[in-house]
Amino acid sequence: MFDNATLKLKVDPLILGALDEDITSEDVSTNSVMPKYQLGEVDLICKEDGVLCGAQVFERVFTLIDEKTEVTFYKNDGDDIKKGELIAKVRGDIRVLLSGERTALNYMQRMSGVATYTRQVASLLDGTKTTLLDTRKTTPNNRIFEKYAVRVGGGKNHRYNLSDGVLLKDNHIGAAGSVTNAIKMAKEYAPFVRKIEVEVENLDMVKEAISAGAHIIMLDNMTHEQLKEAIEYINGRAEVEVSGNVTKENIARLTDLGVDFISSGALTHSAPILDLSLKNLHPVEA
């Protein structure tokens, strides 16, 4: 759940931008059929099994249009939800319910989809010491929502953005000239409280990263045998992250490695939405 400061400073401007994208001057369809105030109510229905996420954002869409809008939830973020289940009721000016419908659903469907997919992948690591991480492969201007959804689904967040930590990838190493130079320069520049993570692709790079004092070593796109060899060489001298096209379909091949972290861009870039719908809109008496 977002605290009040985050909600007002970070979340509200994004929601208002999404509403502005959908309503550039007026909602012509709604104003055609509902020219004046009428109190109404509509049901939020789940259309497939999954994990609920985004309740606070869903509600915020409507209350930013009209603070008098009331949303009553029967499920919370992180709860399992079933096809046909009533998730919430939204009560307020029918014009607000109609105009905010698509934006509210877009956020909740996307966030619930990410949470559902993350739950499925995280469950495959049950019984291991390995932590599932997301990446920066997020939808532009939706990172705060998608990374929250990963946490709701049972994963953890890697760095939030480029200011969050040092991760020296192949092109950083290319720019610096070598793994050793990249780590040396990062230690000289970055605040001492920052851990330094290095992406490597073979055992020679692993050896160089260990020698240069990397705190975390990301083993990227290696075969299973290469991973085992690299992990044996590291031998606890650095934390180990495995990455490279990790999905729900193939993560099981990595569970025997005993690494600290597995990161998966698929949690955010490939999760399908969870199908939800607003139905049964009708007028009510005040």
C-alpha cells in the first residue's frame, strides 16, 4: 500500500496524466446519456482466477475525479480471487463512474496480472533460499505500479532506477575497458554505502570480478554447467544473482543452484493482464 506522501507526490500525477490522456476535453459519450448528476452504483467483477492488486489505485482514479466517490472492497491486495467473484462496489455520480471506468480498470488489470504471474513464478522457488527479483524492464511511467505488484505477488524489487545502485552491465564494462576498470571506477565514484554489482558472461569475467572486489555477481545467460562452475568458484565471496530470459516455464532448471537471487524481466514485461470488469451500473437513491 502506498503511504500518503507517495500517493500525493508520485502516484496522483501519474493517474491524473492517465485520466487526461483519456479525457482531453470532455467525455462525450457520458455527457450525451447523463447530462446531470445521478447517484449510481456499479460492481467490480473478477472474470478469471488470479491475485488482486491495485485496490488503492483503482479507488484513487474515481476519488481524484470526485472525492465523494465511495469504493467498498470485499478483497484486499494479495488475496486470491476467483472467476465470477464480486470484488468491490463503486458508488457515486454516474458520470464519474463512467468516465473513470477504463483508467481504473487498466491500472487494476495490469497490476493484478503482474501480481498473479509473480505469484506463479515465486511459488516455483518455494523451499529454496533463492529470492525472486524483478528488473527495470517496466512500462514507461508505470514502474511504481508494476514494482508494487511484484511485491504483492511475492517477489522482491531489484533497484528501482538508475540512481538506486551500481549495476555494471556489458556496455558499462565496454565503456570502461574491462571488468577491473569498471569496478575500480565505480568504487572511486559511487558513495561507499552503494553495493557494486557486475554482470558477467563467462568464468574469466567471474574471476576478474571477484579479484576486483564486486559485492554481487550477476551470472547472465549461462548454461547450467557454466552456472555451477561459476558458483563453485565464487564460493561465498560475493552474492550471486542469476539472470537471462527467466520465465515461469524455465525457472525450475535453476532451483538446484542455491543462488541468492534470480531476476526475471518477464515478471513485468510479459505478465498478461487479469481480466476484470465493471458491470451492473444502475441508479440508486441517496
